[in-house]
Amino acid sequence: MTALFIRNASQLVTLQGNSHAPRVKEAMSELTIIENGSVWIENGIIHAVGKDEYLVAKYKGRLHEAQIIDASGKLVTPGLVDPHTHLVFAGSRESEFNMRLEGATYMEIMNGGGGIHATTIATKAATKDELFNESYERLNQFLLHGVTTVEAKSGYGMEWETELKQLEVAKELNERHVIDVIPTFMGAHAVPREYKENPEAFIDLLIKVMIPKVAQLGLAEFNDVFCEHGVFTPEQSKRILEAGKIHGLIPKIHADEIEPYQGAELAAEIGAISADHLLKASEQGMKAMAEKGVVAVLLPGTAYFLMAESANGRKMIDLGVPVALSTDCNPGSSPTVSLPFIMNLGCMKMNMTPAEVITAATINAAHAINRAKEIGSLEVGKKGDITIFNVGNYMKLQYYYGVNHTDTVVKNGKVVVR
Ligand code: NIG
Ligand code: FE
């Protein structure tokens, strides 16, 4: 059967009309909800969206051709989009979690050779199959939480072979898993231990060797850097991101996560598609981002897990910054795949409304990974990526918290979770 007919949702959140630019300010609250809403999908693409009676009349002669899902009493949204993950890694770091609970800080652990370095050792040691299987399983879990597209960064190698291995695994995951996996090169995730005394040599390697090779092989769309005190300075980050741009890689930045460091300002200056984290972003940086339309990918799960104050999402929205939300799924600072939980944190820790967090995890998240023409809203011509939640209205998704409300997931017009 090539047609799928999702019928009669108590609320169908379409978020239509913003494929050209992310939603800002009040528009982040405009979900464009259809009550008793239905969607007709054919060959993986949305063909019609509207009131059930309208669609029934439109497809009267063809109803028998379609697989029908009764969504009455349920909430239907665009498939959730996670625009920032470190999906492809090996091992886990629960011992560091324990150390942090006993008082050690994230940066202390990293500077002591743990943190990102620990995962780098494990990722280097893992075979490609092992890496694939671990990451595939994580994608299964993402799917069970209603997520249909996931960005994935490299960065647990920081030398060519392992970076390549991670990006090849991401490519294979994209081909073999129903979730779309969008690849980002993040060779600049940390300064490798062996370059500690000479970070410039490592930056040279990134700029002259790794970035051109990644681009040439078509293994990534974005280039990301951890711009942070003690990791890469804004000046170094700028050079790394400019080098990516020359090779067609779109800049992204881990900015102002632990200390204020002018990361938001840099994102605006360099024309990054997104700046992520932003816990310590300055007001000036936020304003610059608003002016340039740089998406703020906020990661309140990371703040929660590092026991830090979340980014000021409320202020960013009020200043006109387009805000998206993401898990930051990684083994150190945010070991979770639950984007709905992150959406709840968006409400509880950043004073975002239930409507705003849906926008942030769908259309604005799609903008953060340059996919808003295909996904992030339910409108004619877009992919049939749809999540059905077992709640009667969109507010309940956050209100009745800590529960996975995902009922059905449709990817490219096919039911993949039911
Ligand atoms: O987004 N900040 C740097 N990178 C990740 C953490 C990676 C790790 O700890 O393994 C982040 O928080
Ligand atoms: Fe991250």
C-alpha cells in the first residue's frame, strides 16, 4: 500500500508556513492546530492536511487503497527533530557521573584525561561493527521517543582514522536505519592529549588535512567546534570554521557552555547556522544572533546533568532569537535520547511554553540542520514524518511529565513504531 491516512486527531499540530525561515518571538507559539485533523500521505510524501471531513471527501473513491490509522483522542505532530547529538560513540561514563556527584567538575575530569578523552579511547578501540551496533540501538531508542531525524557529530577520534570511522558509521546508519542521520564533522571537539603543548599543530592538521578530506569525501554537511576556555579560543574556532566554509561545510558552534566566551558573538559574525548550548551567552551575543537569524540550539538536558543553570531560553525568545531544542545525546554531559524530556526541561528550566517547545523540537530544529524544506512541519510536499502521542492536547505532552507518550511513529509515510 502506498497511501497512509491518519485520521481524526483531536489536535493536529501542523506548524505550517515557516519553511523559509525559523519561527521567532510570538510565532514560536503559533502551532496552527487543526481539530479533528487528518493527513493523507502517498509515496512517503504528505499530499493533504486538513479537517477529517474535508480529506474524506477529497479521497472518497480511494479510501480502500490506504492504510488507515485512527488518531482520535490523540495528538499528531511533525516527527521530532534532534539537531545536536554525539550519536556515534563507544562505551559509557557512569563512573564520571559518580565522581561529579562527589564534587568533581566536568572540566576537571576532562583535563585529567577523562571526559571526552575517555570516550575517544573507547571509540578508537571499537570496531566499526561495534560502533554501528551501539549507535543503531540508540537510534531505535530515539525512534521510540518520537524522533525521526537526528544530527550526529564526529569528534571522538580527533585523528583521521577514528574521525573517518565515526563519519562512515553515521553514513551507514543513515542508509540502514529508518531515522535520517545528518552528519557533522567535529574534529575540533578537544585538543588531543598529544597536542597539549602545541595546539596550533593540531589546528593546522584540522584545517589543512582533515576538513578538506571530509568535504571531498562528502562525509559531513556541517563543521562544529567546542569554543570554550581551555579548549579552542574564539580566534582558533573562527579559523577552523572559516576553513570549513571554504570547503562547503556549514559552521556550527558549541558556544558559551561553561564560561562566557563570546561564542554567540562569533556565531553571528561568521554566519553559523546555529550556536549551541549558550548557558553563559551575553545579551549582546544573543542580540547579534537574533539579528543574523542564527538558531540557538538549547540543551537543557546537559545543564540538568551537569547541575548547571540552563541557558536563558526565555530571554532569547523575547529578543527574537530562533530557539531549537536538542538532547545533546552523548556519554558525558547528556546520556539521554528523550527529546520529550528535554522539551519538559525547556518548560521547567527555561520558562518556555508547551507550544514553544514543540516549535523548538520540530520546525526550528529542522532549520538548525538546514532541512526545513523537507521536514519539521506537516504540509503538502514535505516528508511523511509524523509522531502520534497518546495525549488529547499539546499542553498535556509537557504537563503529564516523565512518561513516554509516543504512540505511533511514521517515517517517510511508513508506520515504524506502533
Ligand atoms: O556537547 N561540550 C562538548 N561536547 C559535548 C560533551 C561531550 C562529552 O562529554 O563526551 C557536549 O556537552
Ligand atoms: Fe554537544
